[in-house]
Amino acid sequence: MPFTPRVFSGIQPSGELHLGNYLGAIKRFVPLQQQFPCLYCVVDMHAITVWQDPDALRRATREVAATYVAAGVDPQKHIVFNQSRVVQHAELAWIFNCVARMGWMSRMTQWKDKTAGKNAEAESLGLFAYPSLMAADILLYKATHVPVGDDQKQHLELTRDIAQKFNNDFGPSIREQGLDDPYFPLTEPVITGPATRVMSLRDGKKKMSKSDASDQARILLMDDADTIAKKLKRATTDAEPLPSEEKGLEGRPEAGNLVGIYAALAGIDKAEVLRRFGGQGWGAFKPALADLAVAELAPIAAETRRMLADPAYVDGFMADGAERAGVLAEQTMSEVRRIVGFIR
């Protein structure tokens, strides 16, 4: 029996949202809700894999949820919620911890990156195992599609591995219970567009990050119009004009990054950007990029601020979303408990 198409995605509330979060995920949330039933989660349980100030975590959780809605997600037609309200995420994650293998986790590139040059044994067990929780987030709702940035592709592959192993390990029990076999789908990552990985404005070889020492390296979604324009106009570039074809961006990471950002904001491909600006210098391109970014991001920031002025409103639609998500989650977990042999 084919799985019902369903979208799930989430963002950690572990710091201020930036342009990479927007172009890599949030901007794609809106068109997907025209095609599929969607669940968009604020993954606050993932955030605490490194220590978070509790008050700051609450503020950041509301900000992420408000940004989803400000960007165009409909919290009534679809589901917007914070992960910790739905306890089945943790329950399924534990079962997946027992399905997944240590070697799978240790090979995760993000684990290696986050522990590079550090004492890995001093990191939290949650940080090591969080790809298992990510798999639970997705498979709890039997999501078939997950819009993510390019950096999350490996974790989606792990989600598929966990689903496949669960289906294989418990195949006889699944069939004995009269349930659909395979039980979990092999979820497809949705990695599309010209800016699936947005890079630093200071170094085109480094990913844009909220942890970068320089605030000039990133565009924050809550930056005001002047700040957005200044950061883009000061972005590191080379001395050459823009090429007329994409091949001319090879070996020019900063140029490729800014062209990709323009393309993603405008909803066009890089080739079209270069048709418009090929041969022109950065003095013409950067102001055009700044105007485009301000026109798209400033209204989202303004609407986010308006919603955050009324925390009860944000908490209300998250609570409503969690209640509806909880119904779907319990449908899955009531079956999973039977499959693995738990007595209830």
C-alpha cells in the first residue's frame, strides 16, 4: 500500500535565524503546502544537545514558529508546533537508538565537524545520537518528503537506513500484526534550488552560520533593512566582473554564493541572473541584490516582530499544532509498541 504523501521539516531554535535557514528551508515550506499536508516543527529537543539558557530557548522557539507563519505557512491548514510538546518523538527516538548502529552515528559528517579539534568524549550523548531523533521526527508522521539544505542530506540517508532496518528487523511482527509492510517509508529529501547551501559573506568556502565570530558573515532574518543592505554591499568578492555563463563562476566561491542568493530570492536560476548581470561589476550587482533581499526579508521580519509582541498568540497556534500532531504521532506509536513487543 503506497504511503500518503506528507511533508515534515524542522529548524532548531538554538540561535537567531539567518539567510541560510530561510533559503535552505523556510522559503520552500510555503509552495510545498500547496501540494502536500505539511508539519513544520521547531525542534527544541535538538537544541538542547548543547546547553541552552532556558529563557533564551523559549524566546528562540517562539521566534522560529513566528517566522514560519510570517513567511507564509498557514498554521490552521497545516501543523506548526514545537517538538517537545509531542512526547512520542522521544519515545520513537529511543527505539531507533536501539535499531541504529554506533558506527552509523560516528560517520556523520556534522558530528565530525562539531567535534573537530575538541575532546569528543566531553560532548553530550544527545549530540552524538541526535540523527536518531531526527529520524524519529520524520518517521513518526511517516513523512515522505523533507525539504532540507544540502548539509542535511547525509542525515536523510541515515533516516532511510533506520527505516529500512526497522522494516527488515521487525518484518515478521509487522505482518503478524496485520500492518502495512514495509511499515516506514524511505523518505525523500527535497533539495532543490540555486542556494541549497548558503555560504558566509566573508568567506565563500565556509557555510553561513549563526556561530561565526563575525556578524558581517551572515544576514539575520531579524536584521533591519539598512543592516541587510550594508552587509551585502560589504560582502567579500573578487575584482573580476560577473561572468555571462555559469562556467565562469568556477573557482570564484564568493561570486557563486552571491549569484546563488540572488537567484534563490528571485525564484530564478543562476543562468538567468548572469544573463541579466553578466559583464557588470559588483558596484551594480550588490545594490540590486540588497534591494531584492530587503524587499523579501523586511516584511517577514516586521510580521515576526508583530507576532512576538503577543506571545500568547504564538503559543496558541503551537499548542493547537501539537495537539493535532499528537494524534498522528500516537497512531504511529500505538502500532510501533505492538510491533516491538511492548505490553500496554
